[in-house]
Amino acid sequence: MDGKFGLLWVAIGAAGLFLRAAISLHSYSGQNQPPKYGDFEAQRHWQEVTVNLPVEDWYRNTTDNDLVYWGLDYPPLSAYHSYLVGLWAGRWHNESYVALHKSRGISTEEHKQFMRNTVLLLDALLYIPAILYATYTIGKRLRNSRTEVAEWVYLTLAVLFPGQMLIDNGHFQYNNASLGLCALAVVALLERRTLAGAVLFCLALNYKQMELYHALPFFFYLLRDCFTGADKSSSLLERLAIGVRKIAVLGVTVLATFIILWLPWLNSLEAVEQLVHRIFPVARGVFEDKVSNVWCVVNVFVKLRNIPNTTMALICILSTLLAVLPSGLHLLVQNKPTDKSFLYSLTVTALGFFLLSFHVHEKSILLAALPVTLLLPLEPLASCWFMQIATFSMFPLLHKDGLTVPFLGLSLVTLALLRTEVIDESDGCGGKFRVVVVSSQFQGKPLLQRHRLVNAALEEELKTIHAFSQKTYTPEQWAGESEASTVKQFEVSAPGKVILHGEHSVVYGHPAIAGSIGLHTYLNFTALERSQSSSTAPQVIIEFRSIPFTATLTLDSFDTFLRAVDCHKSLQPDTFLEQLRAEGEFPFARYLSPNLEQPCLADTTSKERMSLGSTLYIINRVLRSEGVSSIDSTSIGDGGFRLSLYSEMSIGAGLGSSASYGVCLAAGAYQLSRILKREATPSALGEDVLKKIYQWSFDSEIIMHVKPSGIDNEIATNGGLVRFRRGSGVNKIIALRRPVHVLIVDTGVSRSTANLVASAARRLELFPRTVGPILQGMGGLVDEAIALLESDEQPETVYERLGTLVSINNNLLRSLGVSHPALEKIFAIAERAGFASKLTGAGGGGCAFVLLPSGFRELDTYRELMDALNEAGYRSIETTVGTGAGVSLSFPQDGK
């Protein structure tokens, strides 16, 4: 996230706090309504109880703790929160706020302000940052395309959800704590930080037991995660053993979290039973007040209070399980559970609990609204209206609390925000149109007469059109215009990258340093001409010169492919990857030329299948997202076109060749879309286009590597030397004080990034207390290196210290098991010559780099290094890191 979005977050957060503070000025639940008042008094009373009574009496009925008067009925974490707030009130504000017995029903303006501020504090420290981060992350990871306008609207709607504000800051509760923790837990799972997600959800559940509404999707998602991701080359027993170990680690983590929170009551079974009895009060009935659920409707016809509560509770449990289990089981057994599936399951399950479970409050709709809020970037219209309806469902409660005015005001604010999604270009005066008209009737007529002909033909339509511009051509003029405007050739190039520090640790949220290098991937587009005597149909030829492999489609087949397959909205990258890796026919085989030899395309592990699959997918995704879903053959050469891809980097060498390829492909497809829309004129790639290219190339990386960090395609798109963090992107452009010279050495050993990342992940799961600090140390090392790169100290001192960090990081990477004998040989040669070296990229082969000082070419040790590497058969190249540009587009003239 860049500084621009950082300021945006601050602005949205400030607006959210302002509106919450404004709501806080209104009345609260039970204000001046003795004898029991309302939820405001309940929360205050829990502070009184927890501060004045020993912890073992918090949930017990005693002379000082009358459970009939707002007895504590939330789990331990909520009780601890009440204790801290009560302690704050008694020691630093006014002891009368929590005086035992004497403080009941206190309603001074000062106390009201104190209580309101405690909610605002949680909003500022937990809920608003959590919702902003969760919505932003989900939008960035899962949304097909974004604009800045849409992004700020979604973030604002998420923070300004009227239901949550009116209940917590108006009615008075601390739902912001459990909802914020749950939102963070969801994002942790989406970012594959499963143990952190499990702990966060346990905390949410131990703050409010109603978080059970979200428990089943978490359970099924985590259970599935334990038995997926293992190396498919492992035997079934090995994968089962890995899954069991994962479950054991997960179980211990969850159990330990509960034990720590429940510790004060674990010395007595009776105390545990009493705590459970308090947080699951069966005696209270099936629902409270006017709840918009099934049982409230049924109660109109059949008085449910006549049915014993235990019987009714059993009916509710069975009904709820029948309603929500299909969604959970689908999450468990589908071929590949996606992040979207998890979010949808959370929504369905929470809504099922709200509609059918036992003892439901009006406020429980907030639990269903949380996952809906997180779906704002994916389902904006449905999510927005659900949030409005959810707020409206609580109107009887809000009206009773005197919150009608803020309810109406907030509803109008959010509805106004919805309108900002509609971009009206008509200036309020009607539509704007620009048309091109081609007609033989224009032959020999001047421009004014042509326009009169068009205006006469469109007389009725023009009555409702505010602005109308037209260009008129005869068929001959149009043919000449088309030929003159058609781009015959263009070339895209994108650099490779080297990771100086942070490989593998970047996957787990730690920073990394990466920079562009002087090796590139190229994409060449050529419009093909067909001779009049040729009977061959126009072709689309895709050449992969580095593999080598060539695929062909007829232009008609390519047109059918664009019309029939929608990789923009319908087919997402992870789903396509599943199809690509499945045994059987190549997914797009039906569109390829029938005479193409395809045995390699049937091999699910072949470079040909992966390369062609990702190429066709990204071309379709880009063209579709740019509004091109069919081919106008007159906009390109009459023989079709050729795309030729070539890389100066070895494939699988750790230099970002796949990302460089993906960036070239995305930029080339974007330029192709402009050609097909007759918009292609030589121009530089603007900032908005680069953002699109980055996202499309990230989709390509998902297909290639399953779980990319995003750093490779960031460098290939924008170049430079940067500090990068997964999920938030570039957060610092490093200001180099001097060039960073390296020698890149290629082992010639190809490897799978996905397999190596999975291997390191297994080590982390098996030895979290050992491997976790190693990854954390790599993150700290990154900032040490940046300080040196930007330092004004003597070059010799900086070089020596950078070399030390390179050696330290290389040893840390070795401990992850990602080295290789060929790499070790390079390290030994470099060390003998007196140079620091390390692997770069995923390891397991690929490339290493040797850090070089200024003036290295004059050193005898450098010549010894080069001789030794050449003698060992390694290919190497000198380059400077981080000084090159990113993706570029050029238009050769006349084939030159």
C-alpha cells in the first residue's frame, strides 16, 4: 500500500470515528429506565463485578453477585476486558463508576462519556483497522479489476456500516472487539497463516460465544488445509501423516489458547460447568423481542414459548445444522477450496444460524453482516443492500433506544456513497455519443451534407442526446483509414529480477529487497499478411522460442475462444490452474489447429502445457476486461498475427523469468486490445495501465506458482530497487547511494518454485519455534541491508557489511533446506576468492549471486573467480541491480 492509500485509510478511519462520536451523543439502551436499565448498564455492571470480586466468583451467584441482575454471561476474554475497563474507571477516573452495589444505574453525563470513549478506543485500535485491512486485502487478492474510486467506496462502506455503529456506539455494546478479531482471523487464513488465524478466531469466540455463527467454515477450512498442500509425489501414508501432524499442531494451538483464557476456572469441574451454563443460557428462550428470523415468524402461528426450552433448543440445533452443513461440507470436499468459497460459506452459515438457531437477538444480524462486509469488493451490490436491510431489521430496537434520527442519517450517508459508483458523464443533461458512420451515400458529398444525412437518419434519437460527434467515411476511405491506423508490429520487454534478501520469508509477510537486472524477456507482435493466392485461413501463431514450442489457431477459432470463454469474470486463475493440472485433455484444446502435434500438451507437468495455457488464459482475461470479446479481422493483418516470446534468462533459474514473461504477455495483450478497438497509437504505458499489467501478471504467476509473493511481477512491471511486502506491495523505493554490482551465476539446474515454497512451509509447520525466528530474522536483515544501501558511509565499509549480511542470509536459507549441491559449489568458489555469495529466488538450483565491490574488474581475485566458475562449467553475467526500468513498449518501423 503506497502513501496515497495510507492517507486514504486515515481519512476513512477519521470519518468513521467522527460519525461514531456523533452517535455517542444520543441515548443508549435502557437510559433512565430502572430497575434493570439495559445493555449499557449490563456492561458497566460487569466492570463493577470483575473489579470488586475474585475471579472465581465472576460467574457464580453470591451475595455480592446477583446473577439475576445482569449476571456475566459472556466468555472469559470479554470478562477480562470488563476488568481492564473497570480498573481504568476506578483508578484513573471515578471510583463511583464501579463501586460495588452503589454504582447500579449510574447515569451521569461524565460516566456516559467515559463508557462511550471505551467503545471508540476499541474502534480506533482494533475494529476500524481490522475492517480496513481485511476489506483491502480481500479486494486486492480476489477482485478481478479495481479502480481507485471503487476501492475507496468499498473501504468507506465497510467502515461506515450503520448497523455496527448504531449498536456499539448507540445502543451500547462491544461487538467491535469480536468482529474485529474475526475479520483479522479471516484474512490470516486467506494469507495462509493458519495458526495465527486459528488463534485470532479463538480469541473472537472467547470474547463472544455468538462467534459460533462463523465456527463451522473455520473448522472445515482448517481441516481441509491440514490434508492439502502436501507434495503429490509423496505416498498416501506420508500425506496422511503430514495431515495428522498438522491437525495435532492446530489442535494444540487451539487448546492452548482456550487453556490460557479459561485457566482461573480449570481447577474445578463445577466452575467450568457454571461458566458454560452462563454463556449458553437455555432458559432464556428461542429469541428476544422482534427478531427477523424463522422462529419469530413461526411464533405468529404457533406459540413457541409453550414448547419446553430444551426441546426447542434441540429443534433449533438440528434445523441449523441441516441448513448450514451443506455449505461446510462443500468447503471440505470440493476439488480446490477457494478463498471466495470460504467467504461465501461464512456468509451462508452465519445467516443460517441467525435464521434458525436458539436464543437469537436482533443484534445477531451483525454476525451475518461481517462476512457480507468483507465481500464488498466481490459482490458490491448484494453486499450493500444486505447491509442496509440488516440495519433496517434492527429498527424496532433502535427506535426503542431513541436512535431513529442517527439511523435515518447513516442510512442516507451510505446510500449516497452507493451512488458514487455510478459515473455520469452526461453533465446532467443527457447522454454523450461519438460515432463512426461508413456509407456509400457519402460518395462525392462534402462534410456538411454527410452530417445532415446522419442527423436526418437519427432525428428521433438525437432528441434525447446531449452531445453527439460523428466521423463519416465512404467505404474506400474507411479501408484506407483502417490500413493506415493498423499497427503492424510492436515489441514489449520486461526485466528479470534478483532478490537480494527476503526470499521465502516474504511468503510469510516479512519484507524483501528486490531489483531489476539487465536480462529481459521480449514479446514481439507481428500482423501477418496473406497473399491473394493463399488458401490458408488467417492464423494466430504463438511462439515460445525459449522452450521451443509453437501453437497455432485459426483466427476464427481464436474469435470463438474469446466469445465462448470468459477468463475475466467466470474463470478465475486458481480455478483454471486446477483445470490445467488435472489429468486429461488440454483445457483449450478444441480451439487449437487440428494438425498441431499435441502429446506434450497432455502432460500436466510439461512447460508447453503450462506456457500455452497461461498465455491463452491471460490474453483472454486482458481482452475481456478491456471490453474485447470478439475479433474484427479488419483491425489487424488479413493473415492474422504472430506473438513471439523469448527470454534471455534460463527458465526456472530464480531470476523472475515467469513474471517477466507474464508482464510481457499482459502488456502485449493490452496493446492487442487497443489494436482490436482501433485505439493503437504509439504511446508510453501510463501509471493506470501499469497497475493493470501488474494485476494481470500476478494472475499469470498464480497459474505458474500457485502462491506467488508478487515481488517478481512488481519488479518486471516497474523496475528499480524496492522494499516489498506481500499483501501491501512496494512500501519503499530504495534510494541507492552507489551502484550495487553483482555477478549472477546460473547453475543450469531447473527447479519448481511452488515445490520449494511448499518444502519450506513444511519445515515451518514441523518446527515453528525454530523456523519462525529464522524467517523473522530474514525480515530484520532486510532493514539492516536497506540502511546500508542508503548509507553515506565509506564504500569499503558498506561493501564489507553488505557482504556479511549476504553470508548470514545465505546460511539462514540453507537451514530451510533450499540449497543444492550446484549452489554449494558456487558458494565455495566465491568464498575461496574472497567474495560473499548467496542463492537468489526459491533455491534448489537456479541462480546465485556474488556481491562485487566497485572497481571489481581490476581485481586479481575477480579474475580468479571468473576462471574458477568457467572451469566448473557455470554461465555467469555481470549486472547492476535496481537501476533499470520496468516494462516498456516500442513500435519498430517497417520491421526494423
